Amino acid sequence: MASDRSDSAAPLLAGCALWKQGAEARIYRGKFLGRAAVVKHRFPKRYRHPQLDEKLTRRRTVQEARAALRCRKAGISVPVVYFVDYTTHCIFMEDLVGSITVRDHIVTTQQSGDNPESLGGLADEMGRILAKMHDEDVIHGDLTTSNMLLRNGSEGPGADLVLIDFGLSYTSALPEDKGVDMYVLEKAFLSTHPNTESLFQQLLNSYTAASKKAPAVIKKLDEVRLRGRKRSMVG
Amino acid sequence: HRRLELFPEYSVTQMLFTDVKNAAALRKSAMEGQINGALINPAMLVDPFQALVAANKAVHLQKAGKMKTRSLLSEIIFNLSPTNNISEAFRRFGMSDGDGAVHVVTVHPREDMSDVDTILARVEGRQVPVGEISTFTDVPGIKKLYKVTPSEEKCGSLLEAVVCRMAVKDVV
């Protein structure tokens, strides 16, 4: 049996504190050469066949690193990647200190009964950023409001949105793939945040206004909605 | 001087010199292994952090037995480059015989400053604080070489653009 590879990452992670644990990866916080950093460690999954696990884990790490650079080149905010260890599948990246997820922000805003129109600016910004991303033919693959961060102090107008978690991302120019990307977001959005149909529509309107290729994507989105939940090839 | 968190037995020391008179001799000494320092063209550096990142990656790859070049020092220079072409990296980022300024990066055991002392003794030039590197930086040259897009500059600093490319270039 393969040795416990998650231990090989231990020396690298020595100075860091475990922050979150997901099914896919553990997130640590620490310092990288003096800077506040987040380490995303995709640990070995022992329920998978070892060779398959290695391939999948490596692919996800690589895709995430590549997408980070492609997004930055297009002017989309994503955390700066400082260092990638392709042997242990650790990504060292910028820690957005004090940021909150869009999910938490929406939840808080709704709970406090605050003016829900303030979320309109956020919806506009989300639509714009996603339009930019799709225009670059980057498909995120896992769009949810938990995968969008608001930089510290930017909850008000002029929201500074940062996209994260590009492990399932890939390149595609097809409106079908972009439509599915948006469908995933719609499902996640509406199930996490009740009574936000009009907010999401505002997001779509902003998306349409920001991208010339949008009409084809929206058309596909409508088709997908009618079909029901579409499964992408990766399980 | 900075300790590498990931490799705590090492320290990285950076030194910046101007009015250098013996560039050619220094290069020769480095190539013959008499100086333990990577001699870098400071025009290609935005910030000492950039050199630190290059050194960190070099040490990591050396430990993993996966360096692309033949020595730790040449690996540091190679890591600075946005491309995977080794000779191009040396040409653009390494010091040239005619240079008047040089940025030296050395990786040494934590408490042992002997390599640093050797370098200080050998360079015929004036040492300036490493924080002043920006006075040497060729910003337009770097933007061109790293192909930094205008939209990219809106979402981050030039240093971030450079560091990101250094981290990702093996798979891009």
C-alpha cells in the first residue's frame, strides 16, 4: 500500500494552523516568507485507487494554478499564487485577511433585515466579473457564493470581489459550458439564499450587459433549466 | 536576511551593490564556485520578495531532486524567469560582464555567515540597502518580459504579477 503521503506535507505545514477542512482539501493559515498566506493542501484520498488519486489531485492543483494566472491576466481578482509544491499538492497563496464570503455577507444582510437593495451593487459586480471570466473562456466549474470573497471593508458599494477555488476549472469557448457554469451558480445561489430570485436575475442582467457573448450563454442556460440538472463529466 | 520558514535550517541573505568595478571577475569566481552567490541583474527585480520566492523554490526543488538546472544558484536565476528556457533566463536575469550593479542572493546555513563575508570581501563596489532595489528596476522592461497586461495591473501590483508567473510557469 502506498505510504501515508499526507505526512510528507507535514514539514511544509509546520508553521501553519489548520483553518478549514473540506472533502477535497485542508486549508491552513500561516506565513510565507513573511507574508500572510493560505496553504491549500489537497491531501491523498485513501478511498481512491492510488494512481487515480495522484492523477486527479495533480490535475486539480495544476488547473487551479493555471486559472489563477489566466484570471489575473484578464483583470479578474484571484488570490496571488506564491508557490506550488507539485509533490505534496500544496498551493501557497495570498491570504485575504479580513475578507468574508459573499455567502456570509448575503446571509448577514438578510438576517439583519437591512435594505436588500444594497445587495444589488453586489449582484451587478458578480455579473460583471463572471462575464469577464467567461469572455476569457475560463469555466470555473464550481461557482457558489462561498467561492467568492469580498475584500476587507468592501461590502458597500464598489464591492471588491475575489474568486477562489478553481480546482474544477477548465478552458472552453462553448456557450453550453458557460451556461452550465451559470446554472450551477443559480442552483447554489437560490438554495442557499431564499427569496433571491430577483437578485440573481439582476446578476444575469449585469452579465448580459458586460459580455457580447452573453446572449448565447443565457440561451443555453434557459435550455439547461428546462432539461433539469445536467451532469458534467467529472462526477 | 530571512529564514526560510519551509526550510528552517537555511537563511537567505540578499545584498545589493552599485558602482561595481569587477563584474567580469565576479562572474568568473561565481562560475568557478568560489563565491556562493547568485549574481542577478537588479534591473530585473521589483522587490527583494521576488528573489526570496525564487530562492525558496530553488531550495524546495533541490531537496526534492527536481531542479531544472545544475546548481542551486543557477536554479535561483532560472526561477526568476517567466519562461522555461534556461539560457534565456541566464542571459536576462544573470549579471553581465559590463554591469555596474549587482544583486547577490545567497542561501546558507542559518547561523553561518561565512559565505556572506566572502562576497562582501570580493565585490569591488558600494553596498546599498536591499530595500533600494526599486531605484534599479526597469519597470517597462519587466512588464514587457513578463508580458504583464494592463488589466492585470488593475487587480494587483507588478510584484504580484511577477511572483504569480514564477509560481505557475512549470504548468502553464
